[in-house]
Amino acid sequence: MSGARPVKPAWVIEKERARREGPAPVWLFGLHAVRDALLNPARAHERLIVTRNAAEKLREAIETAGLTPEIADPRRFPAPLDPGSVHQGAALMTRPLDWGDVAEICAPTDEDPAPVAVFLDRVTDPHNVGAILRSAEVFGARAVIAPLRHAAPETGALAKSASGALERQPYLRVKNLAATMESLRERGYRLIGLDGEAEMEIGAAFAAPGPLGLVLGAEGPGLRDKTKQTCDALARIPSAASFGSLNVSNAAAVALYRARETRG
């Protein structure tokens, strides 16, 4: 029939629908993660399911959020969680946090002229990312930055592993990790990639003044070639043994601690 509009492919329709509706809902679970999310005014609190026991434990946080919970039978907990999720009788439906612009969040200030940012290159395990967020908060990193694809998304498992840090520590997802690294280099950041085969140790690599970007890769594959090429230098965590290595979350904690100690 002449003049008829062409039919859009299904993937185009789905993409347009997702753009209209915004980020997909996220179910957070566990008493600690749900409490911190309820107390975070930046969170969209859309649906809260709790057992009576959990409701009592979260009473103050629920009142602060001004949310009416759904009371559930612990034997038939209705939240759509993975069967292995340890929800402790509490689940909150929300949306991923929008932290804003990377450059603004990571910009040096008079109070913090030499900030530290963490870049994660294809770290997909939510438990590792959650642990890294905890370390980043403890040691004062400005942000944890990861690509939109091939990285752990904001999920209930990540939030539970972060033990509340997800609500306070910026976790920024970017389209192009190397391009974001380059943009922060232009703002004075020195980019140090952690590599077990590097000759230089992290103490020497971190000694230079100014903003610092720590770049960590996935366990096994490590940093991709493009990511390595974008770094200013590669450094290793010294080891007392001639073999063995730390997992990425432990390596991040050690590097963040060393960066703070080295740089005052």
C-alpha cells in the first residue's frame, strides 16, 4: 500500500520504549542495603516488601522515607529475586542512581587538590565491584568508573556486597572507558594501571603529586590492550612470594590504601 509507514524492527521499538521509561527497576535486598537506600533522598522508593520482623528493624528508615510497606509472609516472599538471594525479609524496588557528570565529580578542589578515581576495565562480578565500592568509600576515592557494557550493573547483589557504600560512593557507568580516562588526564590525572608483570611498584608510581587514576582489570584477562595503552604507567603490588596474586577487590583495597599513605 503506497504511503504506508515502514514497520520498525522490534529492537528499535524496545530501544525507544526504554528511552521513554528510563532505567529499568532494580530490586535491592537485605536489611543493610534496604535501610541505607531508604535513608538516601536521591533514591526513588517505588515499592517496599518486608516481613513483620524486618519492618520492625527498619521502622525508623521506613518512617524517614515516608513509604508504606507491603507486609509479606516470610514463607512466600513475593519480591522477584533470585532464589539464592539472602533478602533477610526486606526488598526495595528502586532505580539506578544518577550521580551526574564524571568531570564534575572528579574535579580537583581547594579542599581536595589531588583526588583519586578508580577505573574498572570489564570487572563483571557484582561482589567484587561491591567490595571495591566499600574500599573506595573508606579510603576517600572520588568515584568508581566502569563501562556501560561488560561491567557489573547496579543490582541487589552488588548493593548487598557494598554494604551501604552504593548509596554514598559514586559508581559511574560510561560509554567509553578509554575516552573517559583521556578526559580526566586532560584535567591533570595521572593514570596508573595495575599489572602483575609491571617492573615499577605502586609506591613509586603513586609518589607523583596531583590527581591519580587507578586502573584495574578483570581477574584473569587483566587490562585490555587499549586500556594499557591509555595508562601513563603500569605498576604492580609487591609480593613476598614469587607466585600468587590478589583478586581485583583486594588489589583495589591495597592500592587505595597505598595511594593515601604515599600521598599524605
